[in-house]
Amino acid sequence: MESLMSGNHSLLSKIATNDEHGENSAYFHGWKAYDNDPFHITRNPNGVIQMGLAENPLSFDLIEEWVKKNPEASICTSEGVKAFRDIANFQDYHGLPEFRSAVAKFMERVRGGRVKFDPDRIVMSGGATGAGELIMFCLADTGDAFLVPTPYYPAFDRDLRWRTGVKLLPVNCESSDDFRITRKALEEAYEKAVEANIKVKGLIITNPSNPLGTILDRQTLETLIDFVNAKTIHLVCDEIYAATVFRPPGFVGISEVVSSMKDCNPNLIHILYSLSKDMGLPGFRVGIVYSYNDDVVGVGRKMSSFGLVSSQTQHLLASMLSDEEFIRRFLDESSRRLANRHRIFTEGLEQVRIRCLNGNAGLFCWMDLRPLLKEPTFEAEMALWRLIINDVKLNVSPGSSFRCTEPGWFRVCFANMDDATLEVALQRIRTFVAQKNEGEEATPPSTSPPPPTNKRWRKNLRLSFTSRICDDGLMIMSPRVLSPHSPIPHSPLVRART
């Protein structure tokens, strides 16, 4: 297979052999370093800690408790097997009616009951990845473009571009304005595309933002709707982090603004949703397209047959999401736990004067390491990233992989690990920053090339472990859990050590 891929591309399709997957990015290279040397609190305490994974297992215990109390929700238990035949034979790509109704009610609950969702407008897909690609196939042709405010999720290059042939054009947002999306930046990006003879079919946003961990206010959302109305282009809103808001202000979804704006053309508005982040269930592969456009719903439903949610999963989740008392308790507790984890992490960073963008949502922080750069360039950012990956042994994601226009910003995930692992990660960061600052103070300026720092830093590193983090009874994240995005070949940018 290796020789086929490397020396005989003519046997494969252009999609299979093109370079549009987006794997040649530090975002994916960091995964390779982790996969080759995964941290484990007892079996590999010097391994790479995974802080590039936006997953949310903090409230898994609540879901596990519900499953134990409701065995009839699964067709693979003695209590639920009576529904096995009907569910196992169900393959209608509309989806189970009870599942679509439960998802619609859950989406309403996440938005505080301020808006209603029609179950008949819900189109299923295999996770948010499949939902994003599906909506691109519905709205754009090969060579058409979507505007995307920066910084944006690196895997959009794969999810939205790779097989569709759609272009993604950045809308540059600046740290001086907290990376807010402005009408001026939108107009500049649009005009630049027009001058290049590129057909712009829409604008795609994430709200809450990945990687910023911030939410869009109503005024900004109204500006976006005014913009797409004026250009007669689509607005796709990725809202998969809607229930991860952990402190005020509260989340305002595009559906609320659509229902209140008189001049909005609803046929241009589409929502992407999933249960991967809000419920912490990425392996269930539940992706949703919710469109106000009847034609998109119809065509999207036909296309969804290429990536449906299994009927067994639909059956289980229909029961879980319909349990209103459980959902209320889960959302409240998940928000509380995310707030606590965010506070612990950001306060730990502040001890060594590392600041993050002021966020209130998501499973990550947008960490400002500009003071640690040798110079304000992306080359210096990549040098710092290699040092963090290889020597500090943390997989964090540099801002350049998110198309950030300013070097020195990094996305770091804080929710995908237990408390003990987070403590180790913070200790590594504090030790690294302290030693780096000490080295800069003690070393006079020099024009000669700096010596390699990795061996020296590792030798001086001392990690402090508490007694509780050496207890094998703790909930430890599996050291070999691979991301669905994780490519296998070794990265030329990462020196993975075992």
C-alpha cells in the first residue's frame, strides 16, 4: 500500500491523492507526537499530554448513571430487547420520529426555551464532520467559496473542502479587537474574492467560537445576517458548543435572531449541530443540519443516506434526551464543572503570567504566548511549538494552524483529562516558563545561533506529583485513544520520542 500511494498515483482518484485533506498542519502533527508517546499517569508519566483534543468527558458519570437506571433504553439489554427487531430493521433516512423530536427539544432547552425547532427540518448526518460536508454539497459547487472568520477550526479545511472542492477564504480578525467579526473585515474579504473572480456562496461561523472560547452577541449576529442578506449568500452557523457556555453572558443562537429580525431571509440560514461537545458523545457520530430552506432540507435528507446515525443510537438518545429532569440536571452540572475546570486552568497559567483571551464557553482556552516568542514571526511560533511538543511534552495547537494572522497564540484544551493529568500539565507549563524566563535573564544577548535547548530543559525538569495522582483507581484517559482526525504517518515536524 505504501508503494501504491507514493509511486503510482495514477491508480487512484484525484481526491484520494490530492493534498487538500489539510493533514500537513501543526494541528495534526501534534496528534502524531501524542500517538507515538502518550502520557499515562503511572505507566508513562513522561509522555506527551493530549491538550489538542476538544472532548468533554467531565460529566460522563451522569450519563453512565442514567444508562444504569434506564436499561430499557438500549435494545441490547434484556429490558429493552423487545424493541430489537423494529429498531434493527429501521433504515429510513428521515430518522426515527421520536429521535428528531427529542433532538429538537434538546436544542430548544440549550437555548433557554426562547426559540422552537421543527423536527421535520432536522437532517441527520454522521457527526458534525459529515454535517458540514453535507451542507457544502447542498450549497456550493466545486470552485465556489465560503468566507470564514479567523482564527478557525483547522479541520474545516478537510471537512468542508477536501471532497467538495469548495474554497475557504479567511476573514481576518485581530487581537486588538478581541478577534471580533466586523462588517469592514467581511466586506474586504468579499471584495477581494470578487476581484479574484471567485464566486462567494456564503459565510460560515462557529458560535461559540472554536478556538477562541467566546460567544457572538446579538448585535454581531444581526450584522452577519445583514451582510448575507445584502450579498444574497448563505450563512452557516456551527453551534456544536452551544451548551458549553459556563458563565454569563448567555448563548444567543442564530435561530433567536432569525425569529426576531423582520428583514431576514430565512432561506439563507442554516445551523450545524452535534452531541459531540454538549453531551460529550463524539463516538455516537450524531450530526445535525437544521435549515430554514425547504429545498436544502429535501436535498440534504437524500444526501444523508451516505452517513446516517445508527438506529440503535437514535433509539437510545431519543429516550435520554426526552428525560427532561435528567437533561436539566446534566446541563446545569456540566456548566458548573466546565466553569470550575476553566478557573483552575487559567488561574494556574496566571501564576506564571500567562494570559488567555477572556472566554466563557468551549472546552479550551486561546492562550497568549507572544511574550515567549524570540521574535514576532510565525517561524518563532513554530520553534516555540516544537519546544513545547518535544520537551515540555504537551500537545497544544499553534495559532497559525487556525489561520490566525498574529503569531504567538495557541489553543489549549482543558476538559479532556482528569484532574490529576491537568495538574501535571500545569506543573510542566509553570516549570517551563520559569526556566525560560530565568535563562533569558541570565544569558546576555548573542548573535550566534542558540544551542539546542531540549536536552537541557528536560534534565532540569522536575514534576511534583501528589499521592492521589499515583492511585490506579483514578479515572485515567486511555493512552491510546486516537482522534478521528489523527493521521498515522510520522510527521517531519515532530521528533516523537518513546
